[in-house]
Amino acid sequence: GAGVSQSPSNKVTEKGKDVELRCDPISGHTALYWYRQRLGQGLEFLIYFQGNSAPDKSGLPSDRFSAERTGESVSTLTIQRTQQEDSAVYLCASSLFPVYEQYFGPGTRLTVT
Amino acid sequence: GDSVTQMEGPVTLSEEAFLTINCTYTATGYPSLFWYVQYPGEGLQLLLKATKADDKGSNKGFEATYRKETTSFHLEKGSVQVSDSAVYFCALNPADFGNEKLTFGTGTRLTIIP
């Protein structure tokens, strides 16, 4: 079946603009995660959705970052007033249930100029 | 908080050499441990995992043993191939309900030369 998909694959934006990144999880997966991978660094957790529970937003670096998820389907990560330090690859992952294996999408490479 | 420390790269080996990539962790409780691999131009994918002490995860000739006494999960392969060139990430999941996010190491870039 289809894996996790993300769009766009690449995004170049000017400092101060808002961007929206999209994630389509594997069908039936109840858990969805966003991570960020900055150049030369490991992956940082951003936010986690599980079913209809309140999301775990503990990894969001500032209030410029927000995310939504529609039921157990698509998620969008929004970054407002982008800064150069937001440049990174943003990865989405989903799992059938928490603590199960997480399947990652190909990522969105965001470049803020 | 939870953390993962893995061997810094880059690592360059000749084909058929023995590989070890060290990984140690800090966590409370009994986390699950993972190795993920990112091949050039591809997404992150699970290589192997272990969910309790003394478990050995294995896949594609790679192995790692969950050592609680040394809080380690070192990745090994007896004879590497050029196709193993990739970035390898060690990760843990606290496996506590309500706290399932993965904590990753910084990654180790491996290059195998023919």
C-alpha cells in the first residue's frame, strides 16, 4: 500500500512569509508525528497527534509553529513569519498505534532566504 | 530528559570490512530502541529494533543488542557492502503511554568504498 506522503517536496520562501506543509499518513494509522532535521543535526520532535486526543505540542520551538490534523487523516504544519533558522527538512511519520514502528515520509525541504 | 548519543562520523570503510557504530542512551524506565537508516535520496526507514533488555534486533545482516547494564545499542555488521552507504540514526521510544515520540541521535554517515 501507499506510504506516508508529504508535499511539497521542496519549498523556498522569503523570510517573513508563512508556509504550510502537508502530510498524508498511511491509511488507518492513528498516530502522526512531525519532526525537523536541520543540517548536520539529528531529528527533533515537534508535535504528535493520537486519535482525538489533544496533541502533544511539547516540541514546537515557538508560537510561530502550529499544526492541525483532520481526524485520523491529513495533517498540516504551518510556520508563520518564517526565519532563516527554520530552514530544515520537515519529516512526518505515522504509526498504527503509539509505541509501534513509525513510518516516515520523504520530507519537505524548507529553505528560507 | 531522554537522550541518545551515537558515534560521530563520517565513517569510511572498505567493502567487506567489519562495522560497529556505537550508540548509548539515557532514559528512565524501559525504552524501545531502534536503528533507522537513510539511503541517499530516500526517506528514513526502520532498520531494526529491540523492545526489551537482551533482545537482539537484526535485518539485512545488521545486528544490535539491547544492553541495559551499559545502556547501549551498538550497530554491527560483519561484512559491509557498497550498498550500505547511508546515514544511520539510533533512536529510542520511551514506550510510556502518552509519551511515544522518538528521540534520535545525530546520525552517523557511513561510506563504503569498493
